[in-house]
Amino acid sequence: MNKLGERSLRILEYYEILERLAAQAASDAAKEKCRALRPMDDHEQAQVWMAQTTDAKALMIRQGSPAFGGIRAVGAILLRAARGGSLSPRELLDVASLLQTARRALLYDAEHEQKTTLSPIFGLLTGDRSLEEAITTAIVSEEEIADGASPELLSIRRELRRISGKVRETLNRLIAGERAKYLQETIVTQRNGRYVVPVKAEHRGDIPGLVHDTSSTGATVFIEPQQVVEINNQIKVLEGREEAEIDRILAALSSEVAARCDAIAQDYDALVSLDCIFARAKLSFEMKAAPPVLHEGGGHCRLLRARHPLLDPDKAVPIDIAIGEGYDTLVITGPNTGGKTVSLKTLGLLSLMAASGLHIPANEQSEIGLFEHVYADIGDEQSIEQSLSTFSAHMKTIVSIMDCCGQGDLVLFDELGAGTDPVEGAALAVAVIGYARQMGACVVATTHYAELKTFALTTDGVENASCEFDVQSLQPTYRLLTGIPGKSNAFAIASRLGLQPTIIERAKEQVSTEDARFEDVLAELERERRRIDQLKEEANRMRSSAQSERDKMRAERDAAEERADVLLERARSQADRILKDARMTAETVFDELEDMKKKAQKHSADQNLAAAKAALRGVITQTENEQRRGIQKRVIEADEQRPVKKGDRVRLINMGGVLADVLAPADKSGSVSVQAGPMKMMVKENELRLVEQTGQAKKSAPQPRRDAPRRELTLRSAEREVDVRGMSAQEALFEVDNFLSRAIMAGLPSVTVIHGKGTGVLRDAVQKHLRANKRVKSVRSGVYGEGEQGVTIVEFR
């Protein structure tokens, strides 16, 4: 990036954003990487960075943030290890800390199965647990090696503790004996790593041994008694062996680190990258930001409810600002401290942030096309040392921008043309904007010049915008209004502040007629805008009210549907229970009828028996089919009717409306004895519907003989074959059962089941099921002309 681009980043406060980003990173390396972040002009790379930030934010919502506090700079450590150097305990612990962080990051990634843009980076981690544990087991701290680092070290230290105890025991006997009177203090201490006792200087000859030190006053000498000299020598030898063993352990661990240098360096780079990415996600949370829609190529930007990221989000007024949608130049006018410069900086800074993969404090529907460069001339750059006035300093920057700007760039001017003669300044501002547009750049400029307002009104591709000002309160609202030039409020403000009316009138006389008419037009536009805003607010309020009503109605509808589902499920459960009871009763009747058939001798009795069985199965199958197809029975509201009595004709509501005769009136429990065909049953009175007789009373039918089955129910017809091809085994068996019931009711001697050849699985399931049916006499596959292996022939008993 050139010097002008870096200056623009500083003016737009991009580096302050990077400092806030670096504060979110855990490791020093990631902090430096955050500070080195620069906007990208590569759309694909910027899109990847933005997606990484978005994915990291989503992971943090579900799992929290991974810990990166254990990242340590291991570059120099790995280099020394690779050259054969022995690492210190502190350096080895840094390597272990890095490996532990990598391992925990892998566990974090394993908590979710979904692939994200971060998955390739997590995939670079190795997290060598064996090396990590080897280091942490051997090294307690940078000052201490664990006893268990090696068996040899453990043995040496045990011997050291034993001999040191022997020395102390010997010296304790000395200071507790008759020679204690020669001691300055009855203690055991160390000098030069050897155990000694403090002896009064005048009695140094009374305790034989080696003098290792004297006190600063000379009154005390520290003597190693002769009895412990040899033992202290043993301690020195053991300490030498201990130091050599520690050096060997450190060298061995360093060798293992050297063997894994590449993997450890890869872990380090991946962790630093992840730390930076999650720092971007944390910054997004802090700024209450969202990802914008990135478009390839510059010249297009639309920010919705955008806030400057360095302002207090609770106090900053969101703005809508766009460029490139029908116009490539935006001229912003308005009062001082009204928000013009903030709007300018917000547009430039958010464009830079989006190009850096950062979320922006704006609505997520905001759109940004990446600009090649963003140049800004904002603020007072006057310099006494360089003899530059405000105008000269601005002009020097403008000259540099004019030399560099081109296609796909964004150029921001604050108070363009200010600091010199207004007429010349306005003319120069128009020329500068025209040249930048000619070079293909998008331009946003703030100004107080009326000439620039006129320029925007009369030039294609140039749009006016203004920062709203409340004349009543004399305060800016900081709202940016696109399409409306700012009105000068100097006279209104002066009047409300108490300036004499005569002075204001005289000032108005100095304004040209054309300028006054222009201001009147602006005032009329402002009034019209306020009226439109009121209408929009009213429309939004009505739309919100309608949405609330719609949501309420939708909730009521959902509740009604839920209640209906509960009722339907309850009805289905009741129907299932009734069907189960009816089928159990039917099976009992079938068994009784089978016994009757065996006892019957006459041919007519067999026919009556078949008819009764067929009719009864028809009732059960009809009810079952209606339930299976999900046909919801209508709830028949009971009309007022008289209690049933013996001989009444009734309809059984829960049995599909089957007709039955009352055998006995309701008992104390409300149950009525009825007979439907050959089947007698007890039914609740509220489950009966009285069938009123029309015309003359129906004559009672003669009672049949007890040993003859009834012929009241008609015989039903059925097809001779069923096709179950394409069904699952469970569906096919269910269909075959229903088909057999219909065929038996019709008195068919045999039927055909079409199941197709295929793999034979469906054929085997059907034939096995049929052979288990006690009403089936024989089961065989078809022969030539019947369908061969694709069909099964069933004969009934």
C-alpha cells in the first residue's frame, strides 16, 4: 500500500479498529498479526475472511470460545532444537503449553460435526499428546525436575535424601551433646553446599573439622565437623550425578522436540491464525456487528442503519448511506457538528473493515462492493513548519489523490474547496469532483457551498444528501437524508438566539433574489419530506398492527388445529379399541360357528353357516377399512328420543351404523342387549340410534330354529385376486388379510395373490403368512398359464 493509502487509513481511524481487534486476541503473535491486517482488493479472499469470521461467531454462540492463552512463541526454540541444542525447562514447558492448546483446539473442533470454513485450519493441528505428557511429567516447573523423570534420577534422589538425613542426625547429636556450649547457636546450616554448625570463634579448636565460612563480625565460624566430612563428600558426588542425569533428560526431550519441529511449527501457525479469526468474531460481538453482502468490483455500496464503530453504540444515530445505485457521486450538506464528517468516515471505515474480513456495525442486509483503494482528505492538515495554510494543506492532499485515483476507487472529501474565496473554492470543488468521476472513481464530498448543491441537482450521476437539523431545538438530529440538499438555517438560528429582527431583515436584503428563491425551494422540499416521513411512520404503525393481528390469528389457528389433532387422535384411539373388541368377539363367534358346522348335517345348514360368517366378517372388515383409510366418522348428535324397549330396531353408531334388534331394555348400568345378525352383544344406550318405523307397524318376524343360523345378512361379492407388487412385506400382508376376509365372506373356494417374481422375498413372506392361517387349506405357487412363480394360489377349507 502506498503512502497516501496508509495516510487515508490513519485519517479514517482504521488503526484504532485494529487496536481493538488486537485486544481481543490472546497470544502476542496473534495481536501482532491483527495489527498487520490490511484491506483486501481480492473479492474471493475477502469473502473467505468474512465467512471465517461468521463461522467463528456461530461456533462461539454454540460452544463458547476456544482457549488460546497457551500459545507460546516457539520459533527460536525449534530452531535451537533442530541444531542439536539442549532446551531449558522453561523452553520445554512452552512447547508443552503449545501442544496442549493444539490438543484442546482439536477437542473443540470435534464437538461439532458440521464442516465450516475453519475446518481446514483445525485440520492442520496435530496436538502431539505423547510429547506433551513426556514434558509435563518430567518437568514440574522451570526450576524443578520431577523425581519420576527417569528411574535413575529417582534412585539418586532417594539416596540423597537418605544420606542428608544421616548427616542431620549426626549433627543433631553433636549440637545436643556436651559440645553444645561451644556453639553460637544450636542449629545445622549449609555453606557452599555442605552441612556445617556455627561455632564460637574462641572455641574453634574444640570442634575438629573444616572451616567453610566466618560471620561478618568474626565472632562465628562455620565448621564442618570431622564426623560428617565423608558423608558430605558422598552428597557432593550424588549431586553431581543428579545434575548429569537432569542434563541427559533435558537433552532427550530436546531431541524429541527436534524430531517433531515441522508439526509443532504447523500447530503454532494454525493456532495463531485461529486466534486472529476468533478475535474478529469477538470484536463483532463487542460492536454488535453483522456480516455485509460482499459484491465483486467497486462502485457499489449500500449501508443500512450503519454506525461509526468508535462511537457509543447506545448513543450513535444509525444512518443509511449508499453510492453507486444510479449515482457515483454524493454531495452532503448541512450545519457544522451535524454529522457530515461522521457520515463520511462511517462510509470509508466500514468499507475498509469489510475488505478486511471484519463484520460491520450495520444491518446484515447492507451491501459493499470492494473498492481498489479508499482515499480520504478529512480534517485540518495545516503545518507551520512547512508553511502550509489550511487550504494549501488540503490542496496538497487533493493533488496526490488526483494523481492516484482511478477506476474502482472511493474518494472522500471533507469541506471540499473550503479555506479560500467561496466563488473560486466552489468552482475548484466542482472541477475536482468532475475529474475524479472522469477517472472512474466514486466520490463523496461534504460542503457548505450552494453551488455544489446546484451542481448535484443539475448533473446526472450526482446526488444530494443532507444532515437533518432541528431549528426548534437548535440541535442536529444526525440523520442523513439522501436526495435532499441541506438548507441554510443561519437566519432561523440567529432569530431564535435573539438577534434583532431589523438586522435579520437587512441581512435577507443582501441575499440575491435567485439565492432566496433557491432557499425557499429547499424549505418547501423540507416540509414535503417531513410530511412524507409522517405518512411513512403511520404506514409502518398500521403495518405493525396488521402483523400483530395476523400473528394472533395464526396462533389461534395453530391452537385450534392442535386441539383438533388431539380430538382426532382420541377418536382414533377409541375406534381402534372398538375394532379390537369387535375382532375378538368375531373370532369367538367364528369358533362357535365352526363347532356348529361340524354338528350340522343338512346341506342347508352349511349354506346358512357360510352366509352368517360372510355377513359378520363383512361388518368387521368394512369398519376396519374405514378406520384404516382415515375416514373420520361424523359425530351424530343424539336427538331427543324415547328409551329403547324390547323389539325396537336400532342402529349401532360405533359399528359403522349396523342395524340390530333390541333383546332387552337398558339395565342399571345403561347397557342394552342387542342382536346384529347371529351376534349378540351388550351396548351402551348412548351408542344406539332408534330407527323409527314409518307407515304401519312392522310385523314381528318368525323366530328361526335354535339350531339353524340366521339368514338376515346378505352375502357379499369379492374379487378372486389381489395385486401386492411394489408394496413392502408389512403392507402386503395387511392387504392380503383384508382380501382373504372378503373372499371368505363371498364363499370363494380359492383365490390368487399376485406378488411378482423379483428376488422372491415378498413371495416367501406371503406364503409363510398364508400357511399360518387356519382357514387356508393349501398354498402353492402358480403353474404355467397361472403366472408361475409370480403368483400364489390359495385354497380355503
